[in-house]
Amino acid sequence: MTRKYFGTDGIRGRANGVITPELALKVGQATGLVFQRGDHRHRVVIGKDTRLSGYMIENALVAGFTSVGMDVLLLGPMPTPAVAMLTRSMRADLGVMISASHNLFDDNGIKLFGPDGFKLSDDVEMQIEQVLDESIVKKLASSANLGRARRIDGVHDRYIEFAKRTLPRNISLDGVRIVVDCAHGAAYKVVPEALWELGADVIAIGVEPDGFNINKDCGSTCPETLRTKVREMRADIGVALDGDADRLIVVDERGHVVDGDQLLAVVAHSWKEDGRLSKPGIVATVMSNLGLERYLAGEGLSLVRTPVGDRYVIEQMLAQGYNVGGEQSGHIILSDYNTTGDGFVSALQILAVIQKLGRPVSEVCHRFDPLPQILKNVRHRGGKPLDLAEVKSAIAAAEKRLNGGGRLLVRSSGTEPVIRVMGEGDNRDAVEEAVDLVVSALSQAAAA
């Protein structure tokens, strides 16, 4: 069944356009009703990033949850993985993160976590969607059973201590010069403070949120500022998070960007050597480079691929018993520690390997030469352009042009109105021709 509200990472769209107070109110009510199980007093924790629209959405969600009898604990600006962790540790029935992740400020979204700290399954999201379109007047709480809302103090310290404990005890960050870019987002307080407490020499950028500058020319999706700062400060490493700090990109001491595929290779090899892999392999998406798959095979490790979206990676990890997974974009899921991508905890694991080996980041974090991979986006105004005959024909012709020497992936984004066209292979020219063939067909369809 086609989903009306939920994408690959919760509900997301233009603030006060798609994500309106009315929708947020209804999401709070519908989700609260779905998660009322038993006679106990139910409660939900709500965190957010630093977008201006977070105030509006937060208040609307509070009204929704309290109107169906749920108590609300407000965390304020907190990383998405912190919300997942606190949902579990505070024994809440539900966790909510108000964020559009790596998008700019004018978008926002609502991410939901179950009491176990995991993102909701497709089946549960469908249950919520059904309630969203129903009249729930008769299901509202009585006047005496309305929920209460209050802000919780000290949650930043709880997340900092949780993250610090994931660093091996024999590893020290004393004297390591780290530039950390928090994207003017949810981690702007906790991550620089935690690194300082661990002994690092911290240069923090992207830590002055004003409601509008989240992810703007900074963070994991725009690492140029970080690259420049690492070289300027002669830092040992640069760490870039996105707006809600669930993804990580690293910059080495030379200013070169290290993506999620290389980071997965580092963790997989290190954990294999230490006997920490629960199974001989990891989980990644269809977007991960073929070079990663070949590297892992050389290490005797498998690569299980899933659709794009960290929630699908997590589902496969749980189903098959893997404890390492992630995405090329920088979502790294280490299920020994958390139930979702955690940019900071992942950074600590990478730093632990670097300190253990005593070698520069440029050596430690370059595990394979990636195959030429080209990704282009084509915006569309709606409909299903991938179902058009001319687009299908172009895809078939592009795959024929690769002639078995690579792969082509064409998919609709779950978070933006774009079609993503990705090609990779040993021959860059052939890959580029194949991608351009599909992009041209999609562009013509979009203009029609």
C-alpha cells in the first residue's frame, strides 16, 4: 500500500507547507493512540534540532500527545541518537525527533522511535497513517485524563556520558587536535564538550545556530568549510556531523574527505581483528561503492545490501544478526551501542582505531580505491516519472551501455521530490554516458 505521509525517514517536507501545526497535532494524536498499550501512564520524549520551525512543531505535537492522555518530556535541542537512547533509558513509550536531518532550515520533519529506541517499521507507520485519516474525536482523553508536559534538565550530560563510555578505556584523545563541524545543528553543545572532556584539543565550528543556518554551507553534506579549517589549524582530523547528528563524514589531515563507505571498512576490519563482529560481514545499502564490497570480500567479510535508508539497514541487521551497518552518506549503525545512526559515537570508534594504530588519518581511513561512481538528481513535480515508457527505455539502454561492467540504480528519493540516478563501474566514461542517458530522459519528462 502506498504511504501518504511517511517517507524513508519519518515525515518530512517544507515547514508550514507540508509540515504544518495541524499535521503535527494529528501526528501526535494518531501516534499517541497507536502506542497506548496497557493501563499505565504513557509518556513520550521529544527532542529537536535548531530550526526556527521546531518551536511551532514542538508545541503542536505536545498538544496532540496530551490530548490523547500522554505525558510529554521535552528534551530541547538534542541529537537524534540521543533521543533514541533516552527513549529507552527513560522507559518512554515513544520517542520523537523534530528534524529534517541534512536539509536546510526551511524543511522540517518528524522522526518516531518505539519504546525499544528503534525507528518504526513500515507496518506500524501504516497503522499511524490509517488513524491520521480517521476522525478521533471520540478517542480523545477526558478532561481529567489529559497529559502533562515538562522540560527535562540534565539530558545533555546523560548523552555525553553515554557516548564517552563507548570509547575503549585504553584509548586516550589527549592532545589530538580535532576540528568538529556541528552544522549549527542539534549537537552544537554536546559534541564539542564531550571531546574536550576526553582530552582532545577541540576547534568547534558550526556551533552558532540562529534558526536559519542549520546545514548551510557546513556539516556533513558540505565539508568544504571543514576541509579549509583542518588545513588552516593543522589538525589531525576533521569531523563533520549533519543537522541532527546521526551521520558522520571525516576529513583527514590533508583535507581529503572520507565518506561512509571508507568508515565502514575501517570499523569492519578493526572489529574483525578484535573479534567484535557478531557475524563475518556488515550491512549497507545499494548506494555503497562496489569497491567496499570487493575490499570486504578480500577480508573474508560479506556485504548485505538493502534499499536506501538507515531504517532498512537496521531492520536487516536485526533480522540477520549483524552489529555493523551503514550508508555511504555517513550513517553508521553500531548496534552494540545504539539503535540508530550515531555520528558522534561512530567518530569515537574511528578515533579509537586511529589512536590504536598510531598512524595518520589519511592512512588509516583509506582502505580501498572506490570505483568511479556518478550520482545525479533530477527534480520532478509529482507523478511517477519512472513508470513512463521513454524513461524505462532509457534505463534499459543505459544498462546495455554498461555491458555488465558496472551497475545502474534509479530511484525516487524518500525525502525530496527528486529522482536519483547513480551509476558506477570500472570505466568512468561508460558510467557517465549511462547516467546522462537516464538524466536526459527524466529531464524531458519533467519538462513535459
